[in-house]
Amino acid sequence: MKAASPHIVVLGSINMDLVIQCDQLPLPGETVIAHSSAEVPGGKGANQAVAASRAGGEVKLIGRVGDDGFAARLIDSLVHEGVNTLAVETSKESPSGVAIVAVQRNGENAIMVVQGANADVSELDVQSHAALIQEADVLLMQLEIPIATVLAALQVAKRSKTLVILDPAPMPLRWDDALYTADIICPNQHEAASLVGFAIDDVEAATRAAIELQSRGAAIVIIKMGELGAVVCNDSTTTWIEPVTITAVDTTAAGDAFAGSLGVRLAAGDSLIDAVQFASVAGAICATRRGAQTGMPTGDEITQLLRKSLK
């Protein structure tokens, strides 16, 4: 029996983001002077958990932190956001995950991730917390943890008919076609381009890519394109979701805001298109704020902007 309220389980990474603000991202071999630095809780799994919690979900996170000074800060931040962290384990032999995030003035970013304890999230962890996945309405996953672990969780979710949303980021060196069996796959345009082998720089290309990914076994494909909106492909029918006009300052966690809020609205019973519109607004709001988890909007904020954008 599924929970009456949106019950979201996130399996994924937990990082401390070391965020550097600069005018322009450096080219290879180039040194630039940056404006500021900050330590901000992040990681795609933790980001999506906070996004889902702020959007109105009851959220549990499965993941790992290291045995170091970052660990307590990362857990405390999640608890403060209403995320249940009882399934977050500690890796004694590994540091917590760390991401170096460079953000230039127009909001574009470049990120380097040191997996740390995230690489220790294992199939055994999935087995230990399988009941959480089985009881959830939606399982959110990304690829900052081992693919074998993601596939193990996917099998658990399939058996219990828990809806699986896969954000295929970062793109792995070796893609496993079994990942297409997730119920919904939501790459951004760059990740989708890596999968299909051609550039995605307009809605037409995104539509072709979504149809191609669906032909490979993906039931529902959502390609996020930032200022160009999003393309949804379901049952060979494609729909363009218009973008919300914003001034971006930090796009680092916009995709995570999208995934977390998408999961909540689908769990709450929204139609796919309504849920994607809600998620697109969530991502847009997040991109107007600095910081990953701190930039996540609340459900009320998303609803208010969505109403304005649909008028």
C-alpha cells in the first residue's frame, strides 16, 4: 500500500560543494581571478532530496558520507530541510564526496566531482534499505553513485511497481542500456546529445533525440533544455514545454530542482504534462539563486510563478 502523501525515496550522492564565483570559466591552462568561494551542501542525490522536500514530499535519502568533518554538516543540513537520513550510512575508509563548482557570471558552470563515499554506495545498501524503495511512490536516482547500485535499485522498484525517475547525470564513460528501463529518463540536452550522437540546440533536435531514446526502450523521455524549455515524449507523442523567462545566476542545481519537484507532483497524482510544467518552473526559480540546496524553491513559490506563466 502506497502512502497517501507524496512519498519520495532518493538513492544518490551527498557532496560538499566548494563553489567558486568567477567572471568567466577558465580555458585549459588558463588561470583566472575569482570573486568568492563557499562550502555549500550538495550532491545530486541530496539536492534532489531537498528539492522534493521543499516541494511538499515526504522524503527519505539512501546514500553515504565519509568519516570526516564534512559528514556532520551534510547530515545536519538535510535534517534541517526535513529529509529523513536514517538510511545514510558512514564509510569509515572514505572521505565525503566533494564537488568543485565554478560558476561564471551568466550562471553557466563547470563541475569536477570526487566521489569519495558515494563510490561506496553498494548493492548491499540497496538490499538493506529495499523496504524503503518498495514503500515509496517514486524513486529518484542519478549517476554519481555506481551504476551497478542504480540497476539493483531499479530491479527492486520494478518488483514493487514504484515509479522510477532517472536523471542520467553525470554521463558515465560506459552507458548500460538497462538504464533505459527506468519509467522516466530526464537528461539535459548535453546528456541526451551524448546518448544519441548528435547536437541538440533546438526543439526539433530535442524532439528527434527524445523519439530516438524512446526507441531504445525508455518509456517516457524528458529532455531539459534550460532557456529553450523541455521536450516530453510519451507513447510516441511529443510535447514542448515552454520556458519560463528568467535571469540565471547559477544553473548548478536546476536539473535537481526539476527532478525532485517532478517526482513530488507525479506522486501527488498530477498528469505528466502538468508535473513537467511544475518541475520546469522549479528549475527556473532555482537557476535565479546561488547555491544548490539553498536555491531550491518551495511548493508555494513554484505554484505562484506557474500560475503567472500560464496566464
